[in-house]
Amino acid sequence: MDSPMSGRASIRLTINGTAMELGCPPERILLDLLREDLNLTGTKRGCDLGTCGCCTVLLDGRPVLSCLTLARLAIGHDVTTIEGVTPATGLSPLQKAFVEHGATQCGFCTPGFIMTGTALLRDHPDASREEIERAISGNLCRCTGYLKIVEAIQAVGKETP
Amino acid sequence: MAAPEAPPTYRLIGTRIPYIEGPLKVTGRAEYTDDIKRPGQLIARLLRSPWPHARIRSIDVSAARAMPGVAAVLTGEKYPTPFGVLPITHDETAIAVGKVRYIGDIVAAVAAVDEATADRALQAIRVDVEVLPEYTDPKTGVEKVAEPIHARGLNGTNIQKEVVQHFGDVDAAFAQAHASVRVRGSYAGVTHAFTEPMATIAEATPDGRLTVWSATQVPHYLHRALSEVLGIPMHRIRVIKPEVGGGFGGKSDPLPHEIACAALSLETGRPVKILFDREDVFVTNHGRHPTQNDVRIAVDAGGKILAYDIEALIDGGAWSSFGTVTTYYNGVLSMGPYRVPNFRYRGRRVYTTKPPSGAMRAHGGTNIRYSIELGLDELAEQLHLDPFDLRERNALPPHSTTVNQFRITSTSFVKCLKAARERSGWDDKFRKLPYGRGVGLGCGFYISGSNSPIHFTPKMPQCTVHLKADMDGGIAVHCMQADIGQGSNTLLAVIVAEVVGVDLDRVHVVRVDSDVSPVDIGSYSSRVTFMMGNAARRAGESLRDQLLAAAARVTGYPPEKLVVGHEKIEVRHRPDISISYIDALHAAMERSGALLASGAYTSPPMGGDFKGARAGTAPAYSFAAYVAEVDVDVETGIYKVEKVWAAFDCGRALNRLAVEGQIEGSIHMGLGQLMGETMNYRGSRLMNPSLLEYKIPTPQQMPQVECLLVGDDDPEGPFGGKEAGEGPLIATLPAAGNALYDAVGVRFHELPITPEKVVRGIELRQQSGKSWKGVS
Amino acid sequence: MHLDPFELHRPTSVEETVALAGRLAPKFDYLAGGTDLLPNYKMRLNTRPNLIALEDVSELRGVSLDRVGAMTRLADLEAHGGFRSAYPGVLEAVVEVATPLVRASGTLGGNLLVETRCFFFNQSFPWRESLGFCLKADGDRCHVVPQKEKCYATFSGDLAPSLSVLDAEVEVAGPDGRRRVPVTTMYDAAGDGIQRHHLKPGELLVAVHFPPAARTLRATYRKLRVRPSFDFPELGVAAAARLTADGTIDHLALSVGGTETFPKRFDELTGPLVGSRPTLPRVRELAAEVQKRVRPVHNTFLAADYRKKMTGVFVRRAVGQVLGIGEGRP
């Protein structure tokens, strides 16, 4: 049934596996909720208009632009941020590969690439160079020229049995 | 005759070392300015001018001030002290005073409880102005104008800076030339487009101090500018540089919003944050200047360069920024890597009512290089010389002096040429690939640190590094150098670890904080590796010597018989007699507690004694020779650079992983300028202030890159290293431009080379009756 | 960047949605994937006080070879093996939309109704205010073609041309019940450029239906843009054809987007080719004639005359390909 949502009625969300209830007006954008309300600052704000991919998070496992997602539309879905794909100790294989291959320079776009890359490797561990290039082509990097990012993703894919 | 000494080898230097802060970046734990939240912080927003040029009659902020949630509204008159990155051209204010000079100029600043409130307050501000004529074309600005944009324009014009230089006798050289060429290059403005938008937090505290966190690549200049404009002594201001998400020159000027943000904090007594949206970033610009240049090159029958005759007209936008340097660089950086015996240059940088241009990666060396390299390619064709042969004949020799008295020490340019030629298979490809496919050569030359620091008073070293080694065995490194993603923190740690002989994880590079970091003048002019590297090495040696002295007391061997091993100090040629690093450290601490060490770098005196002689002088230079291979769809004009062979002389590559990263990233950025990036103006108005319409190349557009690091050790560089942060960009553009000529027989002298220009170029060639590779 | 407050409605059925729309009209927008609407809202472009989210309306989902729900995400369409092999020409268009991240949220219906685009429209509020608002948002004049009657913003969807050439239809639900509209005639060719399609106020796009014949066509989509990702089409050409066993043209359709305010079919030019054998000269003629008839204006990144010229090249290549007589680059 339709019930218009306005004001600060609280919503229930699952973020990084933890269910939480928080106040959230209808116009709240997921990125703002993560960064401003929950201090999950690993997700970056690069353009706020869906044109850089720095704010990529996983929604039910799919990489999406959190700057173009209404927080309320994430109700009932699982949100995973960079904090959620980072192991309690150490790094994930993809994070490790990014460090070792020099796939991060200034690092601002990196969490977004990790999210996109994580989803890609889960679905297509054997992705070819061209497939990787296509898959990351909504994430902008101004430092690396992408070559080492592609290398890092490919290296992890090759290790995956 | 003795065999030449083999270059030394090192434990860490020269290997592939991942960034020490990499694990923080890949997990989102690296802290950028906008990730910091101060208790009770306000949000600031800026009212920007909708007029390209106007005199402010009055600003009514009363309604905005009265709005609930608004803490402060500031206009320009409270802090009218002008500032600017160069001491000689202070023409900016934190907020406009008297006039606005471009669409986007800051008219007022608001601090409020949140962004929405601040935005509403902006809309309530009423500005009454007298609209003044806009000046969009620098050609108009070289004449006397009705309303100069700045009072400081030369003789009632909008000329901000004019440089005229003449060395040798250019007219005589042209008179005796065997051949000559003229290139009229036209370059659209481009911008840095780092992924992290500018952000600043300022917090004035009741103890009379002001702390500023900012996304800056030159914390020291920001520190100075804050002090000058706000009237607070430097020692009561603390500047902190968190992680910075890319700079490329765009965060090197002290910027008005940083000062306005601090002013709002002083006004309210509360922390104030300002975060730019993408349009703010684009209109703040300070990117590469839109430029027209007119280049003539004369050669003798053997292809030896006799003279350059260059004019450059540079569109500065609303402020000076680095413009005086830009005006010199467009001339003086055109010569190397070649010997040019006669040189004449006239460069003019003209104010326009557009967002200011400034320093962008390979500042001043990129556009002129493209014209020169396309000209040389054309001359080689005229003389039936291979482009490689022509360049090799003109290479500046090591340990030589240029006609304008640049001191050249190391150059491996000829090695670069040989490597690029051989690896690219040039001799089998040049003019031999089918129509639509081609190879091209482009070369590069860039300063490895500006010899003259922008701020020279008080006279002080360009970089100082402090080390503290305490009982925990760690070494804390303090230096105000700015890592903006290029890997300078890592290099700092590597150099200290190398010299002191310890594991890398013992070295902790402390976040830049003016309260504790000794001055370094920041990340610009490709100075960090060379200058910080030398300072770090000296600091490391000082610490090492303290450890050696202590080890001498413990072992009974004199210090000169001791050497640093891995995590230990041992007797030379007797590695069985040693003392661990920790034991030596603790022994050294018995007398004085924690060890402190300092190292500094000041570049040696150099350059001629004529006006402007210091511009472009550097303690070393990088050299490059790139081959690009391109594939063109001749019907649509859509092309792809398929591969770049990048032979680069950065001396010894101190961290090969980082150097490759700089080269690959530079190629990406260079190809962006070549292929489609453009600050698209209609009149004074920027039409594409967004990452959607500013066309940064995607992964699918990247060529394969083969890095050929062939440099020999530089005699003065740290461990023989030179810059690799900016020079690698320069050769990219002409290599690809010349490859397009080889592919389709058209010389494109206007950047960016969009597909429509390729199609038009091919049509014009066809209309002229010139066939290419057998295709009409 | 923040959004101004609005009420968010989440109906669960088509009927409920349409009733809600009727009650709120005209002060609402439908929210599908949000990748086009929300950037526009952030720039305060024609914002409205109500958003009706279509997320929970289950009838708008589902992919089969006959019908694709309007709320189907482009990424899901891309991943759907059956759809992929049945309509490779549509897939060529799907994978060219924006970026993978946009396609992860962006929907089929959203792309069909994507807002037209223009350098003078897709700008922030202060940017537009400083120049004077245009008739597409908050103002009364056009900055591209100076006059006050018609908007010249460019149709920028990739899917409409590719669905048009398959003679697909959209199913629409409204206050008066449901109806089918061919994709080809859904857009308003004669209008003012502001009212861009023939949907009535409050009408909801439910699904796209494919006629059985669509699976017998050979189709392709070619997109002109500066970069192989991110960019909206500067030109989009879809073509579909079927040859008889003896090699004569049995069916040929052509649709061009990215050049005017609506995607344009050229049945009057392709029709005469039906029944003949495909020849290169005829294809070239067709391409030249289409080129003549498109009228792009300079309101996107690439110049209008270049986009016009490329229309000829792209049409020739696309039609050549579906007729099996390609020349030039694929």
C-alpha cells in the first residue's frame, strides 16, 4: 500500500551485514546516509552525479552508484560498502593485489574500483582484459591510466580456482 | 685505462615498492579532508558571480544573515589583502573586492548549519552591479581596452606578462638556413580533473590559533597566504594536509575558498567545512592555458637546428596564478632536449574574463613541445631524414650549457631514442603501415625541480627533513612535502630505510602538519624526488652517523670501520662482528634520549644574469622519447592509440613501480588532452563543467604502454634519481600527433584532435590533391 | 549536492500507481532507476514535490522473449541469456548505454523516456540562472535556436531506435485503462520538443512487447560518442532487415536517434528497397538521403555538421551489415 514517506520516519537497513534502524527523510541519498550519518567514509564523493564511480557500493551484491540511490529504496536490501568487503585483519585478495600492482595512487577512486572489481571477480573470475576494461568503465581514475588496475583484477582472477 | 665504475646497487632503491599507505587506500581507511568531521562544524557555500565582468555596487546580505541556521555571511571587504602564488603577482582576494572577473568568481561566503540552509542563504543575497565588457579572446586583450580586467595590466591592456628573449642571431640563422618550417599551434584549455573535489576545514580556537585541514599540494604556500590575508602570524596557524585525492597542479595555488573558509571560522568561532561540488572544481580551474603559438624552426642541410623563433599568446583567465612562470616556460622549455644555438621568443599572457588558468602537470612545457615536435617531424620529411636521426643529431650532450645558460648535467636522451626506436620496431613501421595506421615519434624535456623557489625570503632550504628515532625502534619522518598520490611518502620512507639500513616498516611518515613538519615547498615543478630525496638522504646519513658513533663505543671499532647492514651495524669486511640496529640505537640514546636528525636541500647557484634568467633553471632535467602507434577509422575520424613505447630518462628509477605508474598516468592524461578533453567556452562561459562532458579517456581508450627506463644516474640526484611526475606527459601528445600524420597524412595543429577534426583534415588533404600511402 | 524535500510514494500495483498518479498529477515524477532523474533533481531541473517509486510494482518486472517489464534493469537485460540471443541488435544498444554502474540501476523504461539533453539544459541552477533560464526549465526562450516556441534538446536514449526497428510496442497503463503504442510512434515528432511523446499525463509505461517477427530480423545498433563509455549518443543508428531465401529484401527498417528531439524512422526511404536485391549503390543512396534529412543542432559535444555527416556513414554501415553487404569498418 502506498503511504507517502516524508519527515524523518525511521527506516531499517542492513549495512555490511548489520541491521540498523535510523532516521531518514525521503530525499536522503544513500551516499549521504553512509558518509554523513553513519561515518562510513570509505565510500567517496567524487562528483555526486553518477559520473565518476567513487561512491560505488554493492546493493544485494550489485555495484551501484550510491550518489544516485535514494536511501529509502535500499530498505529491505543488503548494502555493502568498502568497509564491508575489508576483512577484520589484513586485506582481501583484490585489495592486496591493488597495493602490490600499484593500482592505487591518490587512492580516492580506489574504494569504488574495489567494489566494482569485487563484484566482477565474484561473477566472472576468468574475465578477459577487455571484459575487465568494460566492467570498470564507469569508474574514473585520473592517476593510473587504468593499466595497473586491470592488471591487479586480472591477477586475482587468475589465482581464483 | 680503468674500467668505468659500475653504478652502486641498493637494497630497496631501484626495486618495485608498493605504496606504504596503499593498505589504507584500498580499504577506504585513508583519511581525506572531507572524511574529517569536527564537532559542531558548520558548512560553507559560496555565492559565485553570474557575470563575466562587473563592478560591484552593493551587496545586501541582510536577508541571508537573518535566516535561521545561518551563522555568518562574508563579503570581500573584510579581508581585502590580495594574495597569489607568486609574490610578484598578488591579484586575488579571498572574496571579490570591488569587481568580479569571471563567471564563478566568489562574491560572498555563507556558513550555516547544513548545506541546504547555506544554499538557501546564497539565494537570498542581493548583488547590485554595473556590468562591464567581457574579454574572451586574448587577441583583443593585447591592445588597450576600455575596462582592463586588472589595474596591473600593461599600459591599459589586459596583458598580464610579456616576455621577450633573444639569444644569438635568429634572423641571420634563418637567412642561412637550408630549410625551415612554421607551425601555428592552437590549444584548448584543459584541466586537472582530480577525483577528489577541493575541500577545506578551518577551526579557529579560543587560544588564538587557527587550524586548517585542506586538500592542498603546497601546504606551505597555503600557510603563508592564510597568514598574509587574515593578518594572523604564521606560528599561530597550523596547516594539516590529510590524504589528497590527486592534484596535478590544481591544488598548488593557495585558493580563495581556503582563505574564505578560515575567515568564516574566525567569524563564527566554530569549525567550518567547505566541500566543492564538481562545477566548483571546474570553474576554479587553474588548468593548462588555452594557447596559440607560432613556431618557426630553421635547420641546415644536415638537419641541425639553427634557430627557433617563437611567439606564444596565452589565455590567462581572470588571475595571474603561476602565469608569469607560464609565460617564460612556453619559451625556455622549448629547446631541450636539443641544442638550439639561436633563440627568439615573445610570449604574452593575457587576462580574460574566464576561469583562471595556472599550473597543470608538465606546466608550460606541453603545448609548445607539441608544436616543436610536429615541426621537427615536418622538417625530417622535407630533408628525407628519419625523425629519429634528425633528433639524435640535435641531442644536447651531457654536461653542457644551453644558449640561455641552462646547466645540463645528466642526459640519457640518446639512449631513450635508441630504446624507443628498437623496441617499437620503428624501422619496419614508419611510413610502411597501411593507410589509417601509423607510428610517430615525440620527445620531451622537463625540469626536475625549479631551481628558484617561489618564496625566497627568508632564504631557506627548499626542503628540510627531520627524523626522530626513539626506544621503540621506529623512525618518525617529518617533512612538509605533499604526497598527492605520486608516492613521495613511500620514497621518503624508502630513502631513510635504505640509508639507516632498517626494514621499511620501522619508518613512519608523519602526516604533514605545520606544527611539526619542517618546511618543504610542496608538490610542484617536479621537485619532490630530487629535493626531498636529497634532504631525506642527508637526514638519514645524520641518523646513521649517530648510530655508527654509538656502535663504535660498543664494539671498540672506530666509526670509519663500521658500515650499515640490514637491521645492524657491522665491521667493514667483517660481517661476523656486528651490533643490531636496536642495540646501537639504545646505546646512542644513553646520552641524549631519542635521536634527532635533520637534512636539508638547497639547489646550487645556476643560470645567467639577464632578466628572467632563473626561469626554467633546474638542478637536473628529465628526457623522453616516445613512439606511439595509432589506428584511425578514416571515415569517422575515430582513432585509438594502440601502443606507446615510453623511453624515459628519470636518472635511476628509485621506485620502479611508482615510476611506471607516473608514466602510465601521464600518458592517459596526455592522450586526454590530445583526444577530447577541452574547457569548452562559449564567450566567457564554461559549457562543460562536469565529468560527463569533460572527456577523460576511459580504460578502453588506453594504449598498451611499454616503459623503457634507460636513464643513467644523475650526479646530483638522490641515488642518481630525477623527476618522473610531469616530464612523462609531454612526449605523449606529439608522438600520437605525428603518428596520426603517418596514418592519414594530415598534420593536426589544433588540440584536441576530435574525430570531426580528423575527418575535416582528411577532406582538406584530399581537396589539396595530396595522396597518402597510395590513397587519394 | 542535496535534493529538495519531496514525498516518496511506493505503490505496489499498476492500478495503484495509476490512481496515485491521477491524484497527484501534474505534481509528480515517476522514479525508475533514478540515474537520469536524480542528477536532474540535484541540478533542480523541473523538480516536483512527489516521486512515485516504481521499485515495488512487480508487474513492471520480468523478462521473456515476448515481453520485457519496463522496470527491468539494463544490467539484467544484458545478463539474460535468452534475450541476448533472441535480440542481439537490442543488446548492442543496451551495452552502449552510459556505464555499467548506470546500467546496474537504470531501467528499460527509464531509457525509453530518458530526458532530452542540451548543453543549455543539463546545467546547475546557478549556471542556468546566470544565462537566463531556457524554455525547457524555468524560462521562456531557447539558447540553441533563438526563439520562444520550440525546444531543440536532443533525444538521447539508445534503446528507442533499436526497439523501433523491431516494431516493438510499449504497453501503457493510464486512467482510461491499458493500450499499446508502437515505439516508433510513441514520440512526438511534431510537438514543441517539451512534450516529447504521446503518453497522456499520468500514463505509466508497463512493458515492451516484441512481435514474433522481431526474432526473424537481423538488427544492429551503432552509437557515435567521444568515449566508449559514459557518453550519451551524439548519434545512434539502428537498422533491422530480413532477406528472403532468394536474397531479396523482405523487410528493412531504420531509426536514427541522437540527432533531433525524437528518434526518427525512415520508412519512406527503406520501403522502396523492399522486394529488391541489396546493392551497395542503393545502400549508399539511402544513407545519403537519410543524412540529408536529419537536422541536428549544435547542443551536444560534437558539432552538428559532423553528426549529420556521420549519419550517412553510420546508416550505410548499419544497413550494409543487416543486409549482409557491409563495407568499411564493422
